[in-house]
Amino acid sequence: MKLSRKILCAALILLAAAGTVFGGGRQAQTFPAKDITLIVPWNPGGSSDLIGRLLAADMEKTLGVKITVVNTPGATGTVGMNDCFLKPHDGYTLIANATPYTHGILGLANWKPADWSFLGAYYVPGIIAVNKNSPYKTIKQLVDAIAANPGKITGGTAGVGSSGFVNMEVLKSAIPELKNYEHISYSGGAPAVTATLAGEVVFTPQLSNEMIDLLRSGDLIALATLTVDDLKLDGVSYTIPSIKNAYPAAAKILPCGDAFGLLFPSDVPQETQKILESAYLKACQTEAAKKFAAEKGVVLQAMTLDESNALTIADAKLKGWILYDSGAAPKPPADFGIPRP
Amino acid sequence: MAEEKTTQEPADEDRFAGIDPVTGAARSDGKEHLDFATAVLLLGVSIFSVILAYGYYVSSGKVFYASPGLMPVIIAGGVFLLALSLLVQSLKGSSVKERAGQVCEAIPRGLKSKRFLNSSAALGMFWVYIFILLEFLPFWLASLSLLFAVFAYLKASSLIKCIIIAGCSIGGIVLLFQVAFRVPLP
Amino acid sequence: MSALNYISMALDVVVSPVGVVSLFLSVLLGLIFGMLPGLTATMAVALLTGLTYSFDGPLAVLILIGVYIGAISGGCQSAVLLNIPGTPASAATAVEGYPLARQGKAGLAIFVSNASSFSGTMLGIVCVVLFTPLLTRAALKFNSQEMFLLTVFGIVICGNLTSGGRPVKGWISGFIGLLFSQVGLDTVNSMARYSFGIINLTAGISLLPVMIGLFGFPEIVDAFNPESRTIIPVSKFRIKEGFAVLRRNIVNVVRSAILGVTMGAIPGVGEDTGGWLSYWAEKRSSKKTGWGKGEIDGVVSSETGNNAAVGGAIIPVLSLAIPGSAPAAVLLAAFWMHGYRPGPLLMQDTPEFLYYVVVFMVFSAFMMWLLASNISRFTVKILQIKNEILMPIIFVCCVIGAFVVSNRMFDVKLMFAFGILGIVMRQLKYPAAPFLLGIILGNMADENLRRALILNKGSIASFFTRPISLFFIVFILALLVPQFPIAAKLVKGIKQRRRKKS
């Protein structure tokens, strides 16, 4: 046994040596020199996931390396983003998500919105929709009903911090009658939309792509859209009126929705950021990207780094403070570098 | 049909013990003191959970039925009742003092048992693999090391065979995952 | 275009050389993934979705359906041979299948498993074709109250899932599982519970590390205790015997299929619950006494149930674009990626899609049976490999499996922790299965109960006024009451008095 043990040890040492020789010490070359990982901090099939995969598929060709997509869901996106933050900030780990301003104020993470660089590919508007059997045929009827029946008219969203919830909070600041709606949480956009379809809740203010097919089939009726202009979606027979038509006061807080795209820590080297940006912009020009917009009822915006980062700060200022003032968010945006507007 | 050679070793009976095959009633298996210890532990866990849950209810500021504390309280309450039932069952035919004494006796006995030592060795090696090796070494190296160590400990096979088996399996795994699927490995 | 045209289009894809090879490879891969503990159906579908991203639509769908069915069916092999379920869906098969293997009947058990998987899949397909609109409407009627009662029902049956021993241990196991499921952000308020400041815990405790830890570690560590295992030679069996088992169990198969399809169709529950519910149903209605010691009927029920759930899970995917289970969710994402639009517009926009899915499922089922039967000749030999060699390799697979789920080392560490718990539980004779059910059902129970109460301002009257709810409550009480000795004595007393009178 002694001899074989010695051989075993020798083998292990050889392996260790081999490991260090092959494992480490590759010199830094032009980005990208190795495969990139794209973390989607949500379950597969959601908006972030689909958009992330779409962009990755084309960016692979431009950058010449493989982009591996992994799903790391949890804590409304915090876990996946945290994973990325903990890895080296070298541009080899990316995130597919929406504008990152809620995590800090909701007490989920310590980073600031400025800690992330954003590339906003698609803009997804919020839409207020009801079941086709609903007695409310216009947005004014719904709002009047909410005002007249405090706490009785239920609206389903994907939970505190979700787009739908934030949309409603922001709307409340411009249309005070909405304060009386009863918020019902679901574990995602799809269940919230399904619940509206099933009649468990009266309306839902979720994102357009989550309800687009139901709008097309007529099972759900869109009463208003949270964009500046009226919205014409592919396949929906009617034009969805902007909410400012009925409530001009809402114009100052429109558009209400989310921008989806790619994220990475803002202290990734500038040249790497530029390389990623140009590959991303190319990916946004493809036929597949445009088809996606039409099919899913979203708007292809292909914002640059600067535009996207500006949007993040603007959103954080407007929506972050509204969330804090209404009590939905426990921490003030000022703690994260966002002063009052 | 070939002959059926079944050797039922004690481990199998262990798995299925507890019910008297004739009357169907639960029969004593000489391990009540363990149930006693578990029941006490569970009572503690449930009380701790309820206290934390109450804290969640208070800090959420919502009505109780809407608060995050509702379900944990219900569940922890259930655990409490079940643990009580277990406690009562374990005290049948005995007393608290006696059971407690049995537990105290059993602990050093258990710690010296071969089973415990073997299991601890296994868990120890796994712990080193997960918490230390995988953090610092590339996957294939860490896994090969683990397999070597385990095979050596278990005296699984001749040295050459060990190397071959370990090498082939790790090689196959790496091939399948990293090359074919491009899935990041730990 | 008529239905026949669509079917022939689908056949064109399958019967082509590329199609046959792809189907063969994907089902084979699925079986392997299903067999290896730690690698699940969800993962298999997800990996292949990435791989087939640039493939032609119909071909990609064929591959994904093939791997899905293969993976759900493959779990039975490791469940029977190693007592470690390859996927959570096969956890119920291990309860009866493993004792059968230790009696030398592994060949029979696996043959019956494969045949049951095949039957379950086919019956599931029948339901997809016939009942999609009906089941969709029914699934929509399942609101928060019904979902909550469904989870209660799931917990109640835990008492019966113990293989010998006292029901109270089963329930304790289930409730502790429920308690652990509460760790993390709650779905209604997003408040962190029981996470003690650790970010990774705020995401909650995922199912797979728990399953691998609870089921896998005791087996793996057993390899370190050489006295506890002897090699049992596998006896050959006649295929006739296998078919005879199935013929005996026709009622079982049909019932399990119905339960499986239903569980699959309800969003949020899936193949795992389908397998368990079918197993429990058969156990309750069976008059045999060998349950827990290798009752082949149990294998039939659980494998039929979990495969039927595949068809069930695809139903809401097609009709509402809502996944019925976790692998179905990835399948749905893949459909979207390839430009298909399942949902209410399916029959309008891309009607051929339904026929593609049905035809592909049928062929996958046949391919699965073919491959599984042939593979099992080799896998049964696994029993002959020394545990000392096999288990460490399985351990490495488990580590990979735990990691790949969400790409976190934390899950691997979690698996280790639950592994220790699993070993302790095994020593103290607490069944692991209810724990698993607790983790699966806990969050669903919490979310739905609170939502039902919030919607009704704290009143529980709605639970009694909704018809499906009421049915559940009555059914649950009917199950619970006989479990308590007081009630049983009462019933006995009443029966005795009646006998005296007559």
C-alpha cells in the first residue's frame, strides 16, 4: 500500500502543477478573449430572458465568442445581479434586466443605480387592461369606480417593486382617485394577467408583452396605455388611448413602463464598454430584433450607453422618490446618490 | 427464470420496522429516546419560528392575515402540535427523567460508533471538496482529487483502475457539460 | 388546410432522416439526464433550448419535446436502482421500486416503469387532443382559494406516504418542509423572512439542492459504511410477467393518468405532484399489504402519473401560454424564441403547431419506450458495480446538478447542509418525501391563502361558497378525520351499536 500511496501523491502533485500551468496566467488580450456569461436574474420565458437571449444570439456573431445564458432567479432579480457584481468587473459577465433603480430603495441590495451601466434595447409600456366581461369600458369608468368604492376594486400586479406596481404608484401621484384601488400581488406578470382573465381581479396594469396575445384575441380589453401617444399594436384591432387623453394631469409622469436590455457594472473598462455597446447596437438592427418588437408589442429603441444611463437616473429620480414618499419603498433614493428632483 | 438469491440484511428490516405486521399498530422499536430528543428540539424550533414570525407581522405593519407572518405562524404552530404528539408518544411507558438519561447515554455511544465515524469521514471529504477545493481549483482538478481521495479511503479498487475510472468519468463529465453544452461548471 | 394536412406536415419532419436521428439523440439525452441524480428535466430542456436556438422551428420543437419526455421517464431508473430519484418526479417510484430492486426484481420494476411511462404519456396526449378547451376552462376556475386547498390536500396525504412507521413522522417531515419553504422573500410583500441577512437566502431554498441532499446523501454516505450493503444478483424476468402486471393495473393506470394530467394542467403543480398523487391514490384504494416493501402497483401508478402530467402541463401552454410545470415553462420560452405563439391565438395564427406537438409527443413516447427498454439492460448492471466506485461519481454529478440549476455555488452548499439533514432523518426514520412536498407546496400555500384573505378582507366565507373549494374542504376532512384515533373509535362505536340493533 505504501508504494501505491506514494504514486498517488505524486500523481496529485503532477495534476496540481498541470492545473496551475493551464488554469492561470493567460495574458489579457483584446476584449473579448474568452466566452461571456449572460445572467438572466429571472426564470426563463420572461421579458428579460427573451430579450437577453435575442441580443446574445447576434452579439455572439459580432464578438466572435460564445455567450452562455444562465438563469439565476430570486429576490426580484437581486440574486442574479449580485452574482454578477461579485464577479470581476471585466465585462465577461453581463445581466439581462430592466432599469436597475428599485433594488436599493426596497432594501434588497446596497448598490446604487449609478453602479450599473445600462443598454436599453426595448421599451415596454404599461397598459391598463380589464377582462372582456368587465362592466368598465373606458378608463374613466374604471377610475370613477375605484374612487367610489375604496378598497373594493382590485388590481393584480407582479408584486411590490414590479413594473405594474410602480406604474400604479406613479399614476397615483397624478390621478389621486387611484389611491383607493386594492393592490393584489402575484408571483409574476403572467399570473397577474391570468388572474385578470379568470376574473379574480378587476384590472391589471402590467406590461404590454405580458398581455399582448390576450389583447389580440379579445379576451382582455386595454383601457389605456401609459405612453405619451396613443398606441397601435400589431394585431390589436383598436388603438389604445393614452391615459393622458382622459387625464391630462398624467402627462407629466408619462411614459410609464420599463426599458429592458443589458447591464454590467459601471466600472468595467471604458473600451470594453464601447465594444459591448457597438455589438449590442448591431444586434438591435437585425430583422429578428424588429420582428420581436412587432410580435411582442414592445418598442425597439436601441438606446446607447449614455441614453440608457440617463434614463436610469431619470427613472430613479421620478419613480424612486414617488415609491419612497408613498411608503412602498423603505429607503430614500438619496441614500443611493439620487437627490430629489 | 433464474434462481432468486435474496439476502435480506438488517438494513432492510430497519427501513420497514415500526409496524407490527399482525395488528398494524406502531410498535416500540427501542429508539424512543431519540424521538424524545427530536420532539424537544422541534418544540424549540417551532417556538423560535413563531417568535420570528410575529416579528415579521409587526414590522410589516399590515393586518395579521395579510402579513408575511401568517403562514409561518400556522406552520410553526403545526410543528409545535406535532412535536407535542411525538413527545407524548415517546414518553409512553417511561418518564422525562428516564428518557433524558437515555439520551445522555446514547450520545457518546453514537459518537464512537463506526457508522458515525465513517459518515463523518465522508462528509468531511465532501466538505473540503465543496468549500475549499472547488473555490480555488479548476473543476476537473478538484473533482479528480476528490475521487482519488475517496477511492483511496474506501480501498475501492486497484490503483490503476482507480486512476482510469476517475479520469474517464471526470473526462466524460467535462466533455459533456463544458464542451458539448457550454455550461459553466462549479 | 385541414387537420390531415397538418398531421402530414408534422410526419414529414419526424420521419425524415434528420428528424429520426434528432429524436433518437434527444430522447436518449433526456433519459440520461433523467437518470442522473441532480440533472432534471427542466435543466435538460433548458440546455437544449440554448443549443437549438438557431435550429429550424419544427425540428427544435421535436428535440425539446423528445428530451422532455425522455427526462421525465428516465428518472425511474436511478430511483429503482439507487434509491436516488433522477428527477423529483420519480421520487414516488423510489419508494416501491428500490425495495423491488433489493429483492432482485430490478428488471421487472424498470420494465414496468417504462411501460407505465409510455402509457401515461399516451393517455396524456389523448387528453391534450380531446380535453384542451375543457381543461383550460377548468384551470382558470382554480383561483387562490382552490390553489390553497390543493396545497393543504397535498400536505394531508403526507401522513400516508411513510413506508411504515408512524404517520406523525410523515407530517412532521412535511411541516418542516413547509417551514423551510418560507425562507426568503415572500411573494405578497417582498419582505425577507428567515434569511438572517444572507442575500442568497433571500432567494429562498430551491427544490433541487434539497432533493439531492435528502435523497442522495444518505445513499452516497452509505457507501462509506460497507457492512450495510451486499450485492444482490438480478433475477431475469419474463416480459409476459411485466405485461401481466400492467393488465392487472388498468384501473390504476387510467386513474393515475387522469390525476397526472390534472396536476400537470394546473399551473404551479406539475410532474412531481402528479407522481405522488397517483401513488397515494393507488395505495389508498389497494387492499394489498406489501406497500413500502416493494409493491409493483405503486411503481405503475407513480410512473403513469408523472408522465401523464407532461401532457397535462402542455395543455395550458398551448391554450393560454401559461406553463403547467417547470419544464413546461422552459418549453414555452423555447416556443416563443422560435416565433411560435401558443395561447388563445394558436388555432388562428399557427394552427399547425398543435398537430406538430401532438405528433411529436406520440413519436417521442415510442422512441422513449424503445430506448429505455434497451438501455435498462445496461443500467441494471449498475447494481453490480461496487458502491464504493459508483457513489463518489454520483456525488460529483449531484454537485454539478445542484450548481447548474441557478448557476450558484450557494446551492451546492445548501445541498450539503440538507444532505446532513437527510442522513439524520434517515437514521431517525423520517421520510424524505413529505419534506419535498412541503418545499414544493409551501410558497404556493402562503401566497394563495393570503391572497384569498386579502381579496375577501379576512373572511374565510369564500372558501365555503365556491363549489370547487367546498368540495376540497369536504374531501380533506374526509381524509383527515379517520386519521385521528378518537374519531376512529367513535366511528367504530357507532358501527358496533348499529350491528347490535340489527
